[in-house]
Amino acid sequence: MEVSKQFSNRKKKKSRRRWAAALLIAGALILAVGFLFFHPAAEKEKTAQSPLDQAPSVISEPFSKAQSAAPPVAVSVELAGFLNRLNKQNTRYGWSDIRLTDIRWEYHRKTRNHHPLMFAYYGDETNNCMLFMGGVHGDELPTVYLMFRLAHYLQENPEVVKGRCVVIAPLVNPDGYLADRPTRTNAAGVDLNRNFPTRKWHSDAHRHWATKGRKNKRYYPGSKAASEQETLFQIALIKRFKPQKILSVHSPLNFFDYDGPSADLDSFEQWMEQISREANHPLRKFGYYPGSLGNYAGNERNIFTLTLELPTSDPARGEEYFRRFQPAFLKFIGLPVVGTPPNTRLVKK
Ligand SMILES: [Zn+2]
């Protein structure tokens, strides 16, 4: 009896040890599986395998309050592909000093041809914002170079944006710009500087296009106001950053033009006359266009809006134009304006 009891106890101990070992193995297995499926690094690897499943980076978070430009720059697969394409174009145009991946781009919208509508901003987005835009017309090549260079400049000279915020959308019309033969209009044949939903767009835009524009396809205002993603993109930037000032670069008409709050337009004009003299670049009032940025932002929203028309659309002259107009850009950044649109005014010295 004693022997059999001892035997039975040994058997029980052995069985308990086996259970303990099994539990240990099961625990280890659960931990391993958990690590593989839920560990952030493992998650990252899974998403990185498929570009379509790419986890949204800081760049594609919907209108995030991301920090202003500072390395390292996170780039989605989609944006990396686009920047690569732009780099090839830059090389073709001889713009060897542009390093697109050094800039913290943000985008939320894409064009018909799936190109990101990107922008970068410098400084504190909550006050004294201004907006710079290039490449609104896709065949105005050096305008894009000027905006890339300005982005580099602001990144390297943060004191310029101290106490203010500068937003740069260097390429508003990537579809036109990246076409085999660059076009003024976007992929749908719409002139993006005639598509803004200005008050009289409905009654005037098509009539104006037929009479003054003689139905030239290059100036087609679209089937309705704000029909284009590129227009909505510019409107979204204006709504988010509430810029007091906008500078839009075009070519090749060779002048400065301006629009702004009618109550304060004389002061802006005086300031523009001085800038025009210093840059040795003529000042001209280009006239009224339904659906234009000057009308939408300057006349209807009291944003001080400056249009710079470069003398040519020759990409080889980008560097020369940047040197020539950089002082005007910096003066425009420094132009003191108070208030939020539509209650903006220049601060007189
Ligand atoms: Zn233009």
C-alpha cells in the first residue's frame, strides 16, 4: 500500500510538472504571436510591403497641426514617386540646386492624374500667414523653380519667418506641368485662374470668355465655378491659413499686378510702386477677370494679392529670376499687415 501511494504521488508530481511545462510553452507562444501582430515595428513592416496600405504619414494626415519644417521628413510611397518625377523634370530644366526631399511637404488632395497637390509651410501657422503660389498655369515653368528656391531659402533662414507664417504651394497645376508638352490648363482643359467661385462667375465667366477671350481654349473657365480639385486646393489653403497676403507667380507677361481691400488699395499701390522701382519691373493693372485669384482673394476677401508675371517662361532663366525677385519676395514677407481677412489693413510706418 505504502509503495503504491509513493508511486501515485510521484506520478502526480510528474503530471504537475508536465502541466507547468505546457503552460510555459503556451504562454511563450501567445507572447510571440502577440509581438508579431501588435508590435508597432511589425505593423510598420506589414504596411510598408503594400504601397496601397501605406500607413498615413504626417504628410497625409487631414489638415494636421504638424510642426513646421524640420528633418527628418516622412514621405509616403505615393509622394516619393511624385517627387521622383519632379526631380527628373528639374534635371531636364537644369535646376540642379533643388532638393525636394529636404522639404516637409503636406498634401490632402490629388488631381485627375493622381498627382499630389502639395504645399509646405514655415513658421507658426496660427498668425500672420501669407501664401505663395507657383505653377498655376502648367506651362509657366520658371514659376515652379522660384517657389522651390523660396522654400529652401526659408528653411535655411528661419529668422525670416519668425512671428509669421509662410505657406508655399509651388505647383498648383501638376497635370499641366507634367504633360508631355506642358499646358496652361489642367487635365480637364480648365484655366485654373478663371475657375474661382467669384460672385459674378455664373453670369459673367462664360460671357467674358466668349467675348474678351474669343473662346480661346487656354482660358476656358470650366463648366461651373470651383469645378476643379486644383481650385478647391487653393480655396482650402485660404480657408485654413487665412492669409493676409498672397503672392502668385506667373509668366511671361512681364509686370506686377495687385488686388486688395478697396479701402486700403492706395497704400498697397504706393508700396507696390516702390517695389516695382526697386525690382525694375513694371507695375500694371491687368483688369477684371471673373474666376481669377485676384478677384476672389483680393477684391472679394480683402487679402493683399500680388501677381508677379515673369518676363519669359524659359526654365533656363529660373536662377536669374530668383536672384532678381528674391528681394521683392522678402519685402512682401516683411510687409506689415494687421487683422484677419476680410478685416485686413496695412500698417503705415
Ligand atoms: Zn499664368
